[in-house]
Amino acid sequence: MRRGNMTRVICSVNTCTHYLNEDVCGAAAIDIMHEEEGRMSALAEQTMCKTFHEASGITSYLGSIDNVNWTGALLKMAGSNHQANPQIDCTVASCHYWEEGRGCAASVIEVSGCQANECQDTNCKTFKLREGGTRL
Ligand code: SF4
Ligand code: SF4
């Protein structure tokens, strides 16, 4: 089962507790999902990063502490060239890059949503509708 862990994640959601400088995500794993339950995404705007957790003081960081890629995040903060990168778990089966086993075949994905307040404000910008994608 491929789980998209070879895919690089670039994220500009600077209001997320997992956001690290230079648009790196410090989470151990992220869930990319359809924005609306039961409705297949046809556009990037209809996808979201469900792992988004709004940064609003120290308690918000404690709330997402169980999903931190500690090695990657600490090396990154220490200025190491090591690239923190989360594993991707994606349920957006209408996407051209989606693979069985909730994987992503893209070499890199971009998560957008600068100044987001909630998951729905974020998108997988790399989403591309597969042929017949919303009829799955
Ligand atoms: S929005 Fe998602 S991809 Fe971006 S930093 Fe937060 S958890 Fe990572
Ligand atoms: S590019 Fe497609 S398959 Fe990959 S994470 Fe984004 S929506 Fe999912």
C-alpha cells in the first residue's frame, strides 16, 4: 500500500500550529479530504487539509502535539538541511494523482490558505480532476 510519503509538501498556511518557516509542514502526517462530506471535489477549492490546527496561543500547540514530526521539526528549527515532510493520507479519489490506499502520486503538493482560520480555508492546490473523477 502506497501512502504518499515520497510526496513533498509545500504549505503556505502560516496560521497552522504545524507550519514551519520556508513553507514546511512539521506534522508527522496530514489528512487531505473533500471539503464537503459526501461530495466529490471537482476543484482544488473543494479540498482541504483536515490536519490544520489554528495557532492561537500555547494551548493550541499542545492540542496538536501528538502529530508532530519531532526529528524533522527540530532539525529544521536548528537550521539543518534536513527537510521535514509529513506522510499524506488523502481521500480525494476524484484527483488525478490519487492512488489506492489513500496515497498521492504527485512528487510535490502545495497546500494553500494563508491566514486560514479553519480547515475549510485550506486547499490542496495541486488537485487536478481526473477524467470522470466526480462520478466515482
Ligand atoms: S495546513 Fe496542513 S499541510 Fe499546512 S502546516 Fe498545517 S497540517 Fe501541515
Ligand atoms: S494532489 Fe490530489 S491525491 Fe495528492 S494530496 Fe492533493 S488532492 Fe490528494
